[in-house]
Amino acid sequence: MESQTVASQARQAKKVASASISDFLDNVDDLTKAIKDVETPEIARVRAKVKMAMTAAKSAIADGAAQVRGQASKVTKTTDSYVRDNPWQVVGIAAVVGVVLGVLLSRRSD
């Protein structure tokens, strides 16, 4: 149940970040369109650089997202495999962590 909460929080953070980045790129695109009629050499050079940077940013975002998904998948598979191969060790570790947290929290509330 807790992993579902973490997963939903991660999905929500991803949505917020994606929306922010998308809004930023849209604003930059709107800006380049707004100055498309200005035909000074310097503006044309800057506009070309911005377009290349936007293309690179969109590509990097897509590549980064794919890498994160791949890494998350590997971690999930590794964790699942470890838990299936060593269930009693995992139970023991969880018990120790629970006891330590219980002790720390009980001391904190006193």
C-alpha cells in the first residue's frame, strides 16, 4: 500500500514537472514566433540558436524519461528478486527497522 502511495506521488511529481517544462518550452516557442518578423542578423542568429536548443531540450527530456523508466524497472526487478529469494531476511530487516523507529519515536515524544 505504501509503495502505491510513493508511486502515485512520483507520478504526480512527474506530471507537475512535465507541465512546467512543457509550458516553458511553449512560451519560448511563442516568443520565437513573435519575433519571426524581425529580420536583423543578430535576432535571426539568436532565433536559430533557440530553435536548436529547444530541439535538444525536447530530445534530452525524452531520453531522460526513458532512462529513468529503465532504471526504475531494474531497481524494481532487483528488489522483487531479492525479496522473493530472501523473504525471512527481509522480514527481519523490517522488524529491526520497526523497532528502531519505535524506540526513536517513543524517545522523541517523551
